[in-house]
Amino acid sequence: MTVVREAHEAHGATFREVAGRSFPAEYGRPERTHRAVRNGVGVTEHAFDVVVAAGADRHAIVDDAVAGSVPATDGEASYVVLLDDSGTVAADCYVFATGDRLLLFLPAGDGERVAAAVREQAGGRDAGVSLATDDFGTFGVHGPNATEKVASVLHHASPPEERLRFVRGEMEGGVTVVRDDDVAGDEGYFVVCAAADADEVFQTLLVRGLNAVPFGHETWATLTLEAGTPLFETELRGRTPAALGLSRLVGETGALEDGERLVGLEPESLPEPGAAVSVDGETIGEITRAADCPTVDAPLAFAAASGVEVGDEVAVGGDVAASVVDLPFVETGQRSRRIPEF
């Protein structure tokens, strides 16, 4: 569960279950919270499982298990995916390189499975793999003022400027600050700390230096949707990197031909996830995620569909008109690296 539940409750959070653990869903008035993050800065707690690989052969065994580049230098990170035997995404992952370890930050609930898979890759090589989820707290700082926020409370270091780089410093407790890949469409950072220091770090991020608003999963879903960022639980799981437009990031190639791919839709009204997408009465795909997005004050949606291009008109759920549009839906201060490209 969240490592700072009482602090979330003090700010009025409601909770949702993520892989059997409770994380904040929202703090009330999500539209107002969304706009506060989009126009300033917000703080959330991210739900990650953490797997640690150590030993001389750690880079080789992790490289064997993932699609994408594994960092080798202390202070570097990368975004990778793990594929199943059919070539579809079984998990996505940030890999952080320290002097003697690789830390894999995975979707909550997938840590044990991935740790077992990496151990299998290890064979008799010099590498140890362990699950360390309970050792860490991980917070996200996102919004156009995120850099200013982190700089106002980070001691003995400056926020990293380059994406997927990290520094070590202090915020009352020791922290590692990672520049993320702008998944919310604005400047973003992960702040990783020891679980024992998490409450103090969370309070520091909210109220010391530049003030920030707390936000939960519902706001994260609308921020990333606007930014054109596919998420594991709704878009990535069970689809190929080619269909997701992520081949350039993870080094996987594959012909799309007329197959399914991830597209953005602007529907006339809000559809349900899983609603059929059709053209002339023929089903060509389904909605993966949809939300009323406060920045545009209109519904937006991701769909996995085949045979459509930007500018085409489709029907959703049988009778809701929608336009296929270019991504991102909203141009903000930064562009997510995960925007689908075909």
C-alpha cells in the first residue's frame, strides 16, 4: 500500500486498489486539480514495484530480459519493455543504473513475476535478483513549474536537465531525483526515497519551497491522455511495440501492414472503455481509455484500431461520431517521448 497513507488522508484523498495496494485516486474536484497541475505543479505517489539486480553480470541478464537499451553508467536511466513469447508487452519498466546495481521500476503487481523471469535469464552467471518494493517510496512532481519546485527543496544537487538522468541529494531525507520522459506533457521528475523517509519527503514536496497540489490516479490518467502517452494498464499490455508506435524507443521492429495500431480520437461524447470503434458498421477496434479532459473541456480517447488515418471519421459505441486526430491531443511545454509514431 501507499507508504504515506495518513498524509494522503490528511489532504482528503480517496483511494483505489492497485495490485492489492491502496493508492490515492483523487483529492476531490479532479477538474480543478488537473488545471492546477497543468498550470503550475503537482505531486503524486506512483505505484511501482522495484526489482534490484546486482553482480558483475547484472547488465547482461537484464539486457537479455528486456527490449530496449539498458543503462551502464551511474546516473543514467532508460525506458524499456518486457515482451512475452508472442512479442507483446508483458510489462514496461524504468531501469536505473547505480555504481553496483540496476533498479527496475515496474507496474505494481508485476515485480515478483519479472524478478523470476530475470533470475531465469541469469542461469549460472554472476548476478543476484531481489524484490525491494517495500524499501522505497516514489513520488512524481509534474507540471510546468516542476523544475522550480524540485530546485526549491533539493539540497546538495541540482535537478537533472536531461531526460532519464538522475542525481542524489537531500529533502530532509536522502533522495534520488530522476528527470522523467515528460509522460504528462510537462516537466516531470520522480523523487525516490527510503520508505522510512517517505512521509517527510512527501510533506516537503507539497508545502516547502514552491507550493504544489497533491493529485491522484484520476488526474494522472487525464494528464497523460492529453499528452498522448499510452499507459501500461490501458494501452500497452498485450500489444506489440509496433502497434503502439514505440518501436523507436525499444529497438523492436515489426510490420504493421493493416493491423491494429494506437490512435487518438476526439469523440462527440464520452465513450466507455472497451466500446467498439467502427466504420460503415464494421468494427475495426475498441476504446482503450477515455476521459473528459479539463484542458480542452471535451472528451478525448485512445483507441486500438486498424485501417484508419488522421482525419478519418469513425463511430464509437455504434452511434457516437469521432474524429481520428494527431497526437498529442494538447500541446504543452514538453512532448512525451511515448507519443505513438508510425
